[in-house]
Amino acid sequence: MFKQLLTRNPLFVFALEQEAGNHFSNVRLLFTGVGKINAAYRLTKEISGNKPDIIVNLGSAGSNVFERGAVVCCTRFVQRDMDAAGIGCEKYETPFSNIGPNLDYGIEIDELPKGICGTGDNFEIDHSVPDYNVVDMEAYSLAYIAAQEQIPFLCLKYISDGADEGAAEDWTTMVEHAANALKQVVDRLMPQLI
């Protein structure tokens, strides 16, 4: 079923063009820009005009668990900057949303390591909590919209940095490798697609 979805009407979503390079030029692409609001706005606008059969989120992320250069499949997402504990919510839970702190939504790829993606609107340089092991700035929003619209969602993240004090420098260097690594994984999943 997954491979059929990839060949019908997929939408490949990246935050930035450099994460895709020129490797994904013959598929439907959406570049959202950085952050949860940009991601939510641009994805919602895109799918309102042409609802895809599957949303494939590809991009770079930090991790102090997975090695740099690894591609990780994320199927659980948290808003790492959501904290409404003062009104009785669990950490990462959006108040009055009827959604718990973890959003479990996405396609698992058996051959790839599994990640829990913590999404927030800050560039993480001191990741120290065990609640998530991949750090990005868009995936929660994309997964949330995909779930609300009942669109299958695949999230693959290239680990570009350690989400530590060297993250900014590492990301700048490693993001150039993201497109190639992500393309190799997509080629293995669906060779005739790209």
C-alpha cells in the first residue's frame, strides 16, 4: 500500500531548498520555510488546492542519540516548546486540544532507525531531555495537519548535528549532504519514483 501511495500523488515537503538540492526535481515539492507556523501555513495552503495521497517530510535534524549522517524515520512527534503545566496540562500537551503530549502518526520503515521528533521554534543547542531523540523545527506541524486531514505521512530526517553547542556550525556543513542521503533512502523505497 505504501509504495502505491508514493507513485500516485505524493507531496515531498522540505523546510529549505538546500535540504533537497537538485535530487528531487521531478516530483511535487513544497518548501515551507523554517518553523512551525511557516510549515503549517504552507502545507495547509498546498493541500487545500491539491490534496496529496501521501505527505513525505524530508529534511535535516539534530540528535544526540543517532549518529550524524543517519537517516531516521520519525512516527512520534512532540511540541518541545509547548509547556502549559501552569494550567494543569502535561508537558508538551496543547491546552484544550484533546490531543495528548505525543502525536503518534506516520508510516514506519522497518529498515530505518525509529525516532521521536521534538519540534520547536528554536534552534536546539543544548538537548538534554530524554523525551525525544530527534530535534527539528517543522515536523510536528506537518504530522498534525496530515493526521487531521487523514493523509498518510512519512517523516525521514537526516541527522546533521548533535543538537549541542556545535549544532549551528555542524548543520551548515552537513545540510549539503542531506539531499543525497535522503534521495538514496527514497530510491531504495521506491526506485522508479525519482
